[in-house]
Amino acid sequence: MLALLNRRMKTKPLRVALLGFGTVGGSVARILSERPELADRLQLTYIFNRGIARKRAAWVPSSVAWTEDVDELFRSKPDAVVEVVGGIDPAGGWVRRALQQGAAVVTANKMLLAAHAPELLHLAVMNHTQLRFEAAVAGGVPLIHGVREGLAGDRLLRVAGILNGTSNYVLSRMASGNEPMAAVLDDARRLGYAEADPSADIDGEDAGAKLVVLAGIAFRRHLRLPDIPRRSIRAISAADFRYASRLGCTIRQIAMVETKGDGFHAFVGPALVLRGSNFGLNMGANNVVTIAGYYGGENSFSGAGAGGPATAVAVVSDLLSLTERERDHGEEWLPARAVPPPARPYYLRFVVRDRPGILASIAASLAHQGINLDAVLQEPGYPKGALPFVITVEACEEVALGKAVQEIAAADFHAEAPLAIPMLLGEDPRT
Amino acid sequence: MLALLNRRMKTKPLRVALLGFGTVGGSVARILSERPELADRLQLTYIFNRGIARKRAAWVPSSVAWTEDVDELFRSKPDAVVEVVGGIDPAGGWVRRALQQGAAVVTANKMLLAAHAPELLHLAVMNHTQLRFEAAVAGGVPLIHGVREGLAGDRLLRVAGILNGTSNYVLSRMASGNEPMAAVLDDARRLGYAEADPSADIDGEDAGAKLVVLAGIAFRRHLRLPDIPRRSIRAISAADFRYASRLGCTIRQIAMVETKGDGFHAFVGPALVLRGSNFGLNMGANNVVTIAGYYGGENSFSGAGAGGPATAVAVVSDLLSLTERERDHGEEWLPARAVPPPARPYYLRFVVRDRPGILASIAASLAHQGINLDAVLQEPGYPKGALPFVITVEACEEVALGKAVQEIAAADFHAEAPLAIPMLLGEDPRT
């Protein structure tokens, strides 16, 4: 016991400067102020924010300096800088500056990492310091440590997740309520689950950036965000949930990356998932991530994907990990080569002005590409002028499917553009 | 990039000796043999097992020495010893010997840890070495790293889990099939999910030992296994699932530890859980663990709880973590003070020889202890001579409930002993 205590005593607390005092930054300061048992390891020294007269909080200890001058903060030579400003500029410049002067950086900034992680990680290695980002994906869910260390012994094959709380809130509400997306989005905005402009959430940019970080964590490879195919969930209708349900499925926004040889395939967008699966059972704004390995099979992590306190826990955990290790090897993300996705079954939904011959025409286009029909579903009760029906097809290549759908979309019987989304039915990536 | 590579090159691989070549040990050797990218960090040097003539596997590299003489293995002065023999003796002696000669130890041995973790951890600190045990709880689920590091920033309040695959297999089958436990257990034995004598699984000893390890991970406190109240799932009948279902619940074997002030309350046994909760949705032999923190709320981890390859991934991950860190602070588990559980609602099931006045008599005994009835359920279709019915009571102290049940059990109308199990309905430990 004494040996242990003596060893602990010798280290000085890490001097921590906070860039940004919004929801997450405020929660970080609160945890550091409220947990006295952390005081011998972490000491909050500086808080930078615009308009500190308005921001300054009485519960922050008087030993902490507040500043609107970022240069002043850097001149104080903090041991660690927490960046919770968000966005690429000016946050990126500040992260570089911190690393260049040898400070460790803890960031929750997924957009910055998605765009510049390889360069920033390299800069950390060159300056013998650390860049940590547990808070950048799935808020409070302790993914990085679980995957990096807990699954280090496995050969990882696939990472998939529900990474955007807004989209999951919208889709899980639609699944249970038979409401149109517009109405659910209005509610989500009112409850604070969606922003005034939810495009980044529902069109997949947010989940895509998180997927880039997740792929970096799992594979130490850098997928470029513009290279990841993204589809919006905007086209999903109440009818889609009815048809999905007949197939034992529901619909979720999925972000997924798989290895194949030395290449990687990634995508973000709506997918049919089994109702009883981890994804199908995930409700509200919760996040869930599954990791499939060659030896250990599938593990799943879930929890609050966002929110100030949950994200702040991840930031403080990263700060603590800096005090635990004398030196880390550092890491680099190598470029990732994109490969086509594996053959998959797809769900095709058409909304047509009904007339004879439509099914025959669609079936012919699919047959041209060698794609086999699996099921044709048509529920009663829809108007003839805008009739939704569904065709599911057996596993096929995405390229062939794209050609078939393009040919089908050129016909004049559509009341809405055709929708094609993958069906993820729990395929084992080892087979 | 060069800086990084150079730093990696300098370290020699860790020389690893394996005690035990059963299901887990075999899988550890297989991962180390099959993943050449690990060769510069981990080198398997020795395998100890009884009867190696029979055990020796052709795919193990010829550089590995096989021995039936444990002294020979220790004389080779391995850097790390993997103990996957199981049981307290002789495994415990070997673990001590390894630590005393300065080797790091990686073990999957929950029974040994439950009995002796504080002493073994102390021995590791005193000998400036490490004891790691990611594989001892929930097999392949990367709990330790997630909780220890990923949630280090939080103040943890509660850890609860389904930690025994056999019990979960039995209960989730009973929930969906209306079969008696004996029939399901027979099937489980045939399929390899249960041992010939499943007592350690269904009576809670296995889950209890894992809970001791989990509490050590989350709180760095040592709960003594004999101090943890354990109830068997043996008394659960098909009727209980029918009644639970009417309450929106199902039944699972739960292992749980909560803090209260500076004390801890733990238990292992059957509990009613909501059908839509993480526990209620957990099927088959899968494990799931939820961790609730003051700041971050609830996180959940799930995956295969056992099996050679999944457990071996955890062992290899522990070995890799030994190569990542130059020196760990080491850890100690302090004794835990037991406190009574919080007041909870309970499910009481009686099987009686029906006659007038039974309900009045039971209600009077509950009233004597100030316990309020919540619901009385009696399903039709049962024989009068062995009539099962259920009373649920509002949140009450366990001691008071125990007294009431004792008084009720003394009556002469019972065809079976009364059953009282807690209802865990998703209470937030922060309130």
C-alpha cells in the first residue's frame, strides 16, 4: 500500500486549459470542480471563451483564470489543452498550436478529426505529445478504450453503429407512430433533439465524420469523408416502416465500415435492420456501436451519444489517461483504399401512378443486371395515383443494382423517385 | 512516421508462458500463432499442461517448448505468465510464484480473484509487476478498459449485469417457450450450454465471483463472495413468466452492486426486469453489463460471455496492454462495507392449497410490517390444490419484507415455499 501511495505522490497534477465553455466545456469544468479526488491529478488553470463577462460561473474555483485572449492561455504553457469549441476553424489552428508547444490535446471535435486526423496525430508524435478524442464519437460511450485495448487481441472486421441521435430519434418515432417525418422533426426541434437545420444529422454528414473517427480507432486507417457514400433519411416514409415491418425489419440510419482484403468499404444512410437486432431495438437519441472480430465475434456498446455531461465524462477520462501513462507509442492513421461493398440484399420501394405492366417493366430491368427478386409486397389502402409497393432482391453487387435502378427510374410511371436501401440482416463478416 | 517506427523497434517482444492448454489456452496459442503482426510484441515461449503427449498441437510453432513440469516453465523466467487453468489450487500458488519472480500475470480465473484479489494485487505492486484479468468477467466483452479508462471521469454509482450465460439461456428459453426448467436444463446440457451439475451457474456462485471482480474494477473495493446474498433461479416456474409478462416484465438472473454513502450493496439472483430493457432483451448465453454514473448516465456493454476464442481475445488484449505501458501505477482493492439495499418493489409468488381467507392472512402479515400491496394477480386455469398467484408490493425495505415472508411462510396453506424476488424497473441510481 505504501509503495503505491508513494509512487502516486511524486507526480504533480496536470495543468489543464479549457478552450470553450459551452455545454461540454461547462460540464468538464463542473466535474473537475466537483470531484476533489481528482485534484492531485488534474488542475484546471485557464478557461478561454468569448464574452467571459457573461459566461463566468461562480462555482468555478477562483484559482482558475478566465480569458478572452487565446494567446494568454497558450503563454501559460498548460500541460494539456481541452478543445471543445467545435468546427474546423479556428479550432484546428489552436489544436496545432497546442501540440507544437508540446501540450497534450483532448478534443471532442469530430469534424476536425475527420478532415485532419492523420496530420494532427503525426504532429503529436513529432512533438512527443498526445492527441486524445474519446469524446468525438458516441459521447459518453467508452469506445476507444474498449476497442483499442480491450479488443486489441482480435482482428477486427467490421464496425457499425447508430451514431446520430437525431436521426435515430426521428426514425424510431416514425416506426412506432405512423407519423410523417416532417411532423416528427418538428417535435424533435421543440424537444431539443434536432437543430433548426437538421441537414447534417439526417443527410449523414455528422454520422460520416464520426465513422471516420471510428474507423481510425478500429483500423488506424483514414477514410476520407468525401469518399464515404452517404444517403439521406429524408426519403423514408411511413409506408416504408409498414413494409419493413412485414419483412421483420425496421429502418435506422447506419454508419458502417468493413475490411475486405486490404481495402475498406464504408457507407452512411438508411438501412433495413432486423427488429430484434441491437440496431432495431435502439430507441430515441441513444447511440449503439457493434464491433465484429474474427476471433471474438460481435461486441456491442451503447449509451447516451451526446449531451454535455456524458461527453464531458469522456473528456475527463482522456485527461486522466494522460496522467496514467508515462509515454504512449503515439499513433498514425494510414490512408485507406476504398473497395466496393460486398453483395447485399436490397429493399426497393417505388411510388407509382398505377397501370398495367409496371411490375413486368421493373422485373425486366432487374433481370438485365442478373438480379433475382426475393419478394414483392403491396399493402392495400393506398391511392392508385401514388401507390407505394416494395420489391426485395437477393444479394447483389451495388454497381449492378445502381444500373438497374437508373434504368427503372427513367420510366414515366413514377410518382416519386425510387428508393433503394441495403438490408443488413446480421451477416457474419467472417463468412 | 519514422519516429514512431523507431520507437517500436527498440522494444523486445514479451516472452509469454502459458499455464493451461484447454479451450481458452488453446485459443490464446492460436491467436499468437496466427497473427504474425503480433510477433514483434508477443512471443509464446512455453506451454504447460498435464498429458502434453495427448495435447501437443502441430500448428503451434516449433520454437515453443511444451512441458509437464511447472518448475521448468518458471525457471525459463518468462516476462508474462498466462494462467488459464482455473480453480483456486494449484492455480493460486502458480500466480503467486509468477508475481514473486517479477513476471506479469494475465488470468481468466474469476474464482481465484474473488477469493484473493486484494492479496494478489498487493503482491504485484510489491514486486513491481502487473496482474491483469480482462478475461475474468464477461469473456470477450472489453469491460475493464472501457470502465477503468473510458469512464474514469465519472463517479460510478451502480454496476449490474447478466454475467452467467447458462442461467440466461435457461431463463430466456423459459420466457419464450412455457417449458419447465428441468426440460430446458436438459436441452442446455445437450447443447453444451450447461454442465452436468449446473449448480454454480443457476445458484449464483459463478455470477457472484464475477460480480466481485466487476466491483473491484468499478470501485476498487473488494466485496467478499460469502457476504453477497445469493438466490438460486431454481424456484422460477413457467407460471412466474406468465405473471411477469402481465406486469410488462420478464425474469433474469441479475448480479448487481450499488454504492450508498461509503457502503456497498450487492446481490445475485432472479429479478423481474422490464421486457424492453437491456436485461429483458438479452437472449441466450449472451452477457450484458450496464454501468451507471453520476454524470454520464447509463452505458451498456454486451457480447459473448464465454467461449474459448472470445475469452482468448481478452487474454491477448491484456498481454498487448503490458507492452503498451512502461509502468502502471498498480492498484489495490480496499475492503467494502456492506449496507442494506435501497427500498425496492418486490414480486411475491405463492402456490397454495386454495381455501377462503388466504389473501386476508397474507395481506395482514404485510400490513404488520407497513408494506403496501401494489397488485394482486391470479390467472385462471390452475388446479385448486396447487394454485399459483402473485402479489406485488410497493418499494419496501428488504428486512421488513423478510419478516413478513417468514410469517406468511409459517402458515399451513402453502403447496410450495413462497418466492420473493426484487423488481428492477429502471430506477435511476442518482435519485
